[in-house]
Amino acid sequence: MDNIGLEWSDYTIIIVYLVGIVWYGIRKGKQESSEDYFLAGRNMAWPIVGISLFAANIGSNTLIGLTSDAFNTDVAVYNYEWMAAVVLVIFAIFFLPFYLKSKVYTMPEFLERRYDTRTRYLFSGITIVGNVIIDTASGLYAGNLILKIIFPGTPSWIIIALLAFAAAAYTIPGGLSSVVHTEVIQAVLLIFGSILVTYFAFNEVGGWRAMIDGLNNLHASGAIEKDSGEVLSLIRPASDKSMPWPGLLLGVPLLGFYFWANNQFMVQRVLSAKDLNHGRWGAIFAGLLKLPVLFIMVIPGVLAILLFSDTDISFLNYQIPVEGGFETCGALADCPNMTYPVLIYSLLPTGILGLVIAGLLAAMSSSISATLNSASTLITMDFVQKLKPGISSKGLVRAGQIATVVLVILAAAWAPMIETFRSLWTYLQQILGFISPPIVAAFVIGLFSRRSNANGGFWSLVLSYLLVLGWIAYCFATYGGISTDQTGVHFLYIVPVLFVIACVINMVVSSMSPAPTDEKLEGMIWSKRIYQDETKELVGLPWYKNYRTLSLLLLILTAIIVIWFA
């Protein structure tokens, strides 16, 4: 492996794709009204909803993060993926009906109806910041990892700026309709590219049995700490540094619940569904699409252990942070974020390489355009419309476009800062670990407790985040950072603790003031009667239209995979 193998045909494919996807996105855009621009006219069918959810989730940051974490810690990272299927079933059964029936544009708007305006503003602000520094910035950073190898002499900020421009080129004029339609194409290309990478990696290793034998041989020689059984095991002991089983049971579901059921840039796709059935089918379809990720995105990281652990990759000129500056990375173990780029550049033939790089850029633009549109929706509907209640629908669209420009500039400015973190996946999950628990608590308590009121919802968020800031400040002052290696406390243990604290604060503060009125709670609280009425409506439906049957089948399939790799 001494060159990146790009030929003129690869460059042609990449350029044609980028130009074509921008043109297609603009062509499919809708901006006649605010509902068209922000929710695609609420007219999306279930296949598009499901594929859009999957594509927005599996951006280049997630793809690179999954593969690099599999190289670092084996297949345990897949626990985030199969858990998504479980979370999406819960979301479709309990929460989605309330979201769609309320006809809200944003998740903070939903919290306002359940609690009050203070809670809406606070949650909206937190979500906007999270979208910029987590989703958009990390997507730009991941795209930079791919292109920096092709253009090693180009500063990262220039590559990031060009990627940001490409993603915003169709998001700004077209809104959510552009985003969703381009995501369908991008998801197909991404899956196809991932299958090709997996095929060529297995072909190089010699197949599944050769992979197992190779891992066992490395373990016997002392090159790796685990044998094949441990490497391919999803369920880990409580002492495991990457995925302790208590953290899997208590922490991962809460992270997943925030991401799929409360996060604006994911839920916005389901809000665009033409009706409740299409929203539910789309969510279940997205859960189904998450299951093959183990084989086409996680396992390649394991194969990289056999193929590239001892490979010198210094010729890629990838810079990693060290004390006093940066230095060129010489071994993949020192820069695991490069696992997927090394796989594609070393294994794929000319032409196919260009197609897969186009797929990665597709994933990058998909996730970035998703977060840009959702964040601009939050700014426009949660702040601009509140400050200017008489603003026209066209005015809201214009405000959303301006907000998108500002957000993409901020994300591009922050993205280079991620280079100072050693692991992209750790960056993503730890930030989510601090942001998500109080929000999940507000939604869960709000949906199932009639006693929770506006004061409880608001102060549970305020006090919880003050506690988070205090913990972060303490860790930096005492340990110099917040990672597990520094503090000795796994972030997946922090997540359920924060969730319980937020729930307790909500209920205690709520008990100090009057309960909300029945009028306030109308259509906002789940009850057994809702379930019973739904049961009657489902009588006589064929199995493939009954979301409960489909949910059960998805859970059974998920259980089979988990048990097989347990």
C-alpha cells in the first residue's frame, strides 16, 4: 500500500455525482410555504421516510466512527445500531402519534404545549448548539478526512468550506423536500458502497472462517488481547472499557431515545409523513435498515485488524495532535479515525473507488443537510415566529434560509477543532451523553405523568444542565478531561444517573405547585384507553399493514442477531 490509487475515472465520478446531486436537490425543492419548506408539505410516503431516517443517521461521521471503533474495540459498537431498532419501535407505538396529531413543526414546540414557553426556548437553544457542534461539524470533519488524502497539500479549512458549500447549495433553496429526496439516492449509494468494501475486505482476508482463524492466531501470538469469540461478542463484562453490559442496558437506550425520538433533525423526517401509518411504517423500516450495519459497516473495522494493524500509513500525511502541535500518523492504531479511508483506498479498484468516495460524500452531505434544515427550522419556528408573530409564510422561509447560511458557517468554523480529539466516535457519544438524559426525562415524564407541570419540566432541564457543567468543570480541574481513561467513570454510567436525577427534579418541583389542568393535558398524555381504541382500529388489517405485527417481527429479528453474537 504505497499510493491511494485514484485515477481520472474516479475523479470524474466524484465530480459528476456532486454536481448531479446538487442539481437534483434544487429541482426537488419546495419553498412555496413554510410547511413545504420545513416539512416537505407533510406528504412523504413510508419508504422515503424510512430511507431518509437511515441516511440522515448513517452519515460519513457515523460510518467512519463505526468502523474506527470496531477496529479499536471490536463489534461492541454495533450495540448502538441494534438498539436503534428497539427504540424506534417504542417511538412508533407511544410517542409518534402525539407528535403527528399535534401538527407541530419542532420538538421544542411540542414541549411548549406540554410544559411552557421557557422550556421550549431552552430545549431549542440546546438542540441548535448540539446540531452545530455534534452533527454538522462532525460531518464536515469526516468529509475532510476523506478528501484530505486526495488533496494532502490543501488546508483543512478550505476542504471543509467547500464541503459546507456543497451541502448547503441545495438545502438553502429547497428545504426539507430537497433533503429527503436526495437522501434516498444517497442511502442507496452508501449501502452499495459499504457492501463493496465488505466484499473486497473479506476477499482479501479469505472469508469468514479465515477471519476467525486470523483473529485467534493474533491472540495466540499476543498481538491482540482478545480471541475471535470476544472480538465478535456484543455482550461485554461490566469491566469492559468500551461497552460494559450495565451501560448497554441503562445508557445506550437513553442515548438512542434522544437521537431517534427527541432530536429535531431525525423526528422532522417522520413529521413529514403523509399520515400516522406512513410515519410508523417508515420508523419501523428505518429500524430494519439498521440491522445489516453489523455486516457492512462494523465488520470491515474488524477485518482491518487483520489487514492493516502493521501497515505504515505515513504516506497519507494524516496529522494527529500531540503535545506541542501535530505529527504525521505512522500506524493505524495511532489514528483509528482513518480505518475506513485506509480500507477503501487500499482495497478498491479504480472506478469503484470513485463511486464509494462519492457515497461517503453522499453520507456527509446527507447528514449535514439534515442538521442544517432542522436547526434552521428551530431558529425560524421557535424564535423568529415568536418574535415576529405576524411574519408571512414566505418571510419564514427566507428566515430559514438565512439561518442555514449562518449555521453552516459556524459549523465549518468549529469542525477543525475536532482534530484535537483522538476519536471521532468518542467525541460524538460523550457529548450526546451529557446533552440527552435531561431531555429524554422531560419527554418521558411529560407523556406518562399527569402531575408533572411547567415548573417541573423547566427546572429539571436547568438544574440538570448546571449539574453537567459542574461535573465537566470538576473533571477538567481534577483530571484534565472528561474521558473514561481520565476519570475512571464510563460515560454510559453517567447517562442513567443524569436521567434519574432529571426525573426526580421534575416530580419534586412539580409537587410544589398546582398540577396542570385537564385542558392543558388534552391530547398530551398516554393512556390505556388510547391503546384499546387503537386495537379496535387494527382489527381486520392484513399483517403487513399492522404496525404492531411489523414491530414484533422487527424485534424478533433483532433478538436473533443479538443472541447469535452474544
